[in-house]
Amino acid sequence: MSKRFEQKDWQESMRLKLDFNNMMTSYVGENGISEAEIADLQAQIEKAEKAMVEKRANGGMDWRDLPYNQADIVKDINAYVESVKDEFDTFVVLGIGGSALGPIAVQQAINHPYYNELSKEKRGGYPKLYVMDNIDPEKLVSLFDIIELDKTLFNVITKSGSTSETMSQFMIIKEMLEEKLGKEESKKHVVCTTDAKNGNLRPIADKEGYKSFIIPAGVGGRFSELTPVGLLPAAMCGIDIEELLAGAAYMDELCKNDNTFKNPASMYAILNYLAMKRGKNISVIMPYADTLKYIGDWYAQLWAESLGKKFDNDKNVVNVGQTPVRALGATDQHSQVQLYSEGPKDKVIVFVGVDKYKTTLDIPKIYGDIPSLGFLGGETHNKLIKTEQMATEYALLKSGQTNMTITLPEVNEFTLGQILYLFEVATGFAGELLDINAFDQPGVEEGKNATYAMFGRPGYDEKKAELDNRPAKNDKYII
Amino acid sequence: MSKRFEQKDWQESMRLKLDFNNMMTSYVGENGISEAEIADLQAQIEKAEKAMVEKRANGGMDWRDLPYNQADIVKDINAYVESVKDEFDTFVVLGIGGSALGPIAVQQAINHPYYNELSKEKRGGYPKLYVMDNIDPEKLVSLFDIIELDKTLFNVITKSGSTSETMSQFMIIKEMLEEKLGKEESKKHVVCTTDAKNGNLRPIADKEGYKSFIIPAGVGGRFSELTPVGLLPAAMCGIDIEELLAGAAYMDELCKNDNTFKNPASMYAILNYLAMKRGKNISVIMPYADTLKYIGDWYAQLWAESLGKKFDNDKNVVNVGQTPVRALGATDQHSQVQLYSEGPKDKVIVFVGVDKYKTTLDIPKIYGDIPSLGFLGGETHNKLIKTEQMATEYALLKSGQTNMTITLPEVNEFTLGQILYLFEVATGFAGELLDINAFDQPGVEEGKNATYAMFGRPGYDEKKAELDNRPAKNDKYII
């Protein structure tokens, strides 16, 4: 029998929906977007569509082929997981940015909310997962209060092998492993995910004899979740990575539609582009499910780093970019919605809802005599959270705040693959509309170079001199 | 011997600092604020100062007295904690918004990063803490896979007792407890934090015989962390709540200074007010410590809900408010800093740094032959994270993005009390400058009423009719 994700009917039943009614002037009023505006953009849209097709064909967007060209890699990953999972109680990712946000988002979406606190048996025999994506000394030291080194596998993820945060973590762990377990035994405790040929980590992995997986040369960090960067940690927690990729492939088909009003990625990009043009510089992502909370973090990197750019493709200074804001429904109704309703009309709010949660939770029929409680008795938390989502959409519509809603029929690998891929394509398309390079990040160099200079790294003398000569701080401006 | 927080020298050594050099034109250039602008605002500043003093005197800001008037409450809380802590392995907060964000922030700041995964002995004999601040049915059901009901104490926190999310959780838990443990035994498993007289929960607590603590009538949700709302969960995890309040009292003194340039709360508010006036509608809070990450979530509610307002005090439509964005250093350098450096100059970025982390983590002296790794060998993660923070401040300064830095000498109860209180006073002051009411939240009513109407709650027929008559969605706008 075929797997569920190979069945047409099941696929269709799991198709995500993008509802952008509340973005349109006919619903939200003057702050919205009109069909005429979209029509006026037609030439630019066609240019963007053409660029997307060309870039894909010319190898400028290798991440778009990931749903199709990884059958062998999936086999390799799954075989590796099977071969090691009994041996290890804990799997620790050492990675930052794109090497951490995707693995966290997928694991949180699919697995038990308290996965690490379950017994190994209840985890299906898979190890716990910890993602160390900071260099706070307290955090890494504390990790060793709760894990056993000899039962832990470390996954070092960095394409260049020169990411200071990740590589310094690796250096610490390597020494610790060799001291405690000896050089030979240590090898089994490290698996690297890095470039096939270039960078520092590849020769280290080869020399030390670490198992390794490849990050394709043409795929950048924030677009790498569907490479072994994300696939290995996911599979290591028992997540079906074949289905994840199938969901992405399914969304790829939807994103090929050349009718703009039928193409969710193009429409998402167009609406946000037009919103940005009129000063809406904030993109709120607000899932109504704890499982999807970290999709917001992943999206925040993708949208911010891809579209936040100083120069356009003709080297004009444009300083564009929309700032992503992460919220969680219903929780943040009690934190952010006052501002969203009454504050400036400077936002596009993207709700992410779920049709069917994995469980149903009944509210008992008590306190019928108390009006503000009685109406809840006999209902479910499922109905309450979905109703609150609809009510919040309605309240924001009434206040004139543009919003849209993405709905997943369920949260599973297939729908997750869809939403990840949808946001990636939408980001690429928005980059074309903005006429910027969505795939580089020149703005992080200044901070890196200043760090190197402060550490006295050879070759950074000029930056060091610049830093030494910066104006001293004014004590009057320190309280 | 006196406690450390009673000693003048120690207090001074633990004083937090606000460095706003990078907000000023003399440093950040044309996007910054000049001293002349601050001088021009003098009349408005004096009016705000006067209003703050008057409101405090007239009982309009009861939260300002919390550091001083709770000696008996602290005793009661600590005695209660001592009396129950051996009996319970788990303490579960049922609360949302201000009833959840403060407890989470304080616990994460002070305790071990993996507190819940430590043995009870390593937790100092205190129970684990879970904060249930959502109505996602999967999350609450899953909690019971990892806790034992008969060893769990539930803290229901809601002032009005009509918060649907919290009260429906309570209804579920109450039935579960009574079914499993019987009515008599159940009583010991619930502790309520609510109003002294009003609302639904007070009569329920009295009737059922639950232990309860009081939320003072004049203190609103987002200003309630230093009431039993925050103090009980903190004490239940072994946190020194006396020191927390002492830190707040210490900051209160600093915030009384009528020299604007010596008053951190006034200056924080003034700089942000002037930034807002020139269109900087985003307030980024970016701690460089995992322990302080959730201070950002707490701040996000405080700043958003207090200042996001449609009307000013004269009922003019103003639609003001700055949108808080939560980031974490160094992690989000790899996610958000590209945008902050190169994107629009629409932000004030507030770094929160720490002088002394609780531990030191050495990077071994290896890979000396690899230039991009060699400079790290022999250094510490402490130096790396602090250097990256300085480098990021410098990079943003160079790019013209306004930023400031709050530095805590250490993260402890005393410094935490200071920063919480600082932000609260700054928020109140910013409200005065904006001439709005920082202490209400009328904008959340629409969504609540729509929820009640959709549930068919009696008395909401008119809203129900309004909802039934809203325009049907256009299928063309759903992909």
C-alpha cells in the first residue's frame, strides 16, 4: 500500500489555505489593498515571475529542488538514525540562525510538547533533542547538569565552519569528549553537517573521522531547513522526513500557478509588497497553536534577513524591509492585541490556524449559574481557541488592521512541508518585487569584523584602529 | 548580619546602568535625538512629572507602592511555600497575559536554565514550575503525560475570575482533581490569586475552601508581577522575593530624581517618545543572556498594551503605540541584525547586557593554525558574547540605527527587581508624554464580545446579529 502522502485524496484533504479577504479594501476599508492596485502592478509581477523561473533554471535557487533530489540523502539519514538511536539518549545540535531555527520549529510542531520530559520509550526510542544556538556560558554549562556525555551525540551544523558561535561550542565539546571518553570513542559522538568541499569543518570532519552530511553549495542558511541541516535532527526525533519533503513538493506545484489569484506564494508576496509600499513596516505572524509557535521564529529570520536590505539590484540606497513580529494566539490576545486593534495601522497580521487539533479537551458543565463562566460549560477548548481566533480576526478587521489567515487542516509533516516551502517561495518573490537580492546578508559583516578586530584576529588591524579611534562615550549619557 | 540587599555597598555595586549614547545625534547622527529636542520638550516633561507624582499620591498607580507595603504578604507567601513544598513535585500556574509573563520571566532569569529537568534535590526541594497560558487543547492534555496529579498544586491567577482561558482551565482541572482525588483532598491542590472582594473567583475560592492570595484592586494585570501574582510562583521555586522587592524599591529611588538626565525611567520614556514622534514605531528588546529572554516577553506586553491606544486623554483619535519586538543576542544576530543594520531606520533597539555571568566557559586552545578559529582558542564564551554585543552596538551605530544599552552587573533578584520596576515607571511616564491612559485596555473588548456572541452567551444578541450580518467572504480571496 502506498504511503498516505502519495495518495491524491489525502494530499488534497491536507492542502493549506490562504485567506486574504481581510487584506482587501472591499473588506478592511481604506487601509487595505484593492484589485486595481494589483492590476497596476501587473508588469512588475510578470517580471518577478520571469525572474523566479530563470533563477530556478540557472541554479540561483537550488533550495527549490530540495523536495525532489534527496531520495538517497533521506535513505542515508534514516539509516544513520536507525544505527545510532539506541546508543544515544540525547542529540544536541550545535548551530545558530538557519541551522537552529528550522530544527526547533519542525521538532516543536510534530512532537509531543514535552518531548524531552518523556521516557525514551514514550519518545518511540528516539533521543532527546537540545538545540544550543547561543554562546551564553551559563546555558551550555548547565546542559551538562542534565545530560550524560557518554550517551550524547553532537551535531555540528555550519556550512562555512567559521561561525564563531558554533565552532567555539564544537571546540569545547571536542575537548570535553576526548578528555572523558578518549579520542577513539569520541569520534562516534560527533556528526557534522557542512559543505561538501569548502570551509573549515569539512577537513576537520575528514581528519577526525566524523560522520558527516552535506549542505548543498547553492543553498543558504535560512533556506536550508529541507537539507540535512533540518532533516537529520528531525529524523533523529522520529519525524517522517519523506512526508515533510512531499509536502514541500505539493506546495511547489501550487506555487507554479501563473494565475496570481491562484498562487499562494505570489499573492502573499504581492500583498505584503503593496502593504510595505504604503508604510506597513511590520509583519506579525500569530499561530493559534503552541505547536506552531516556533514556525514564527523561523519565519522571522527568513523574512527579515532576506528582505531587509540597504541596496536594490541597481545599487540604489533603498533601506527596505519589514520587521517580523512573533505572537502566539490565544495567549498574546492578552499582550499584543490591544496595540494591534488601537495602535497605528502599520502592520500585516498573519494568523496561522489549525482545523483539527490532535486531541479534544472538554470543559465540564459546571458553574452554570455564573454568566461569565456558564457559557463555557459543556464546550471544548478546541472550540474556544478557534472562536477566539475568528473573533480576533473580526476585531482587527473592524479596526482597519490588515490581516490574513493561513489554515492547516492538521499539523503534520505534510502540512508543515507546505508552509515552510510557501514562505520560502513567497520570500523569494517579494525580493523580486522589491528588486533586491533576497539571498545575501552583507549587513552582518560589520558586526563580525568588529568582533574579530576586538579579539585581535590577524588581518583586522585597520578595523581595530577604527574601533580604537571611535569617539569616547559621554558620561552624561549614562545613568 | 544584615541581608546583602540591605547593605548600601552591595546595592550600589548592583545598580543597573542605562547607556543612551547611541540614541543621541552626536553619536548616531541625523536619526538620533538632540539635547535641544529634549530641552524643547521641557514643559511637557514637567507636566508628565507632575502627573506621575499626583497619580501616585491619589491612588492612580498603586503598583508603585508594592515594594514597600507587602512585608506581611511576603511572610504569608513564604510560610505557605514552606508548608506545601515537600508535598508537591509540581506547581502549575493557570494564568494568561500579566498572570503568566511575569512568573515566566522571573523564574527563567533566576533559576537553572533546565530547572524542570533537575532532580527535586537539585531544585533545592522546590517543585517544578509549568505555566499554562494558552488554551491549545494539545498542550494541557500533554501536561498530564509528564506530571502526577496527586503531587501537583495548581495556582489559578485571575483578578476578575472571568478570564475565559484561565477559568475554563480551572474548570477542567477542578473536575479532574475531584474525580481522581475526591472533593476533600482536592482542596489542598488549588491556590487562588484573585481580587479581595470582587469577581467570580473570590466566592468560588471561599466556598470551596481554597487557600488564596490577593491581587490589590488598584493594580492592573501587566503591572502585577510584584504582587502575589508573581511573588507566589517565584517563592515556590526558591526565589528570594524580599530581594526582588528591595531591587524595585532601590529603582524607585532612582526614578524619583527630578534631573531628567539622572532619571533612567524618564529618560527611557523621553527618548522613545521622541523616536516615536519621528516615526520609529518599533521597540526592539534584545537581551544578551538566555536568562533574560523572557523579560522581553514581559516587556512586550507592558509596552504594547499600555501605549497602544486609539484615543488620547481628550478623546482625540491618535492611534499611537510602538510595537515591541523580542530578540535574543547573540542568537538573533544570525536572524534579525541584517534587517536592523540595512533596513529602515524605524527602530529603537534596547540591548540588555550582563557584566558578570554566573559561570565562566573556557574555549580550548586548539586549531591555532586555522585563522577563523585560532583567535578563539584560549578565550572564553563570556568574552565572546560580550564582544559580540559591543560589536553589534557599534555596527548599528554606524548604520544609523538608534540603540541603547541597559547593563545589569549580575542577574539576581535585586537587579531583576530594578529592571522590572524601571520599565514599569518608564511606561507610565511615556503614557503621560503621549497624553494617553497607559492603564486601560479598551481595545481587547471587541474580540471578547465577538467570542461571547459566537458562543451564544446571553446578553450578546446584538453582537451576534452584527456577526451574522457581516459580509460573506469572497472565495476569490481564498487560495
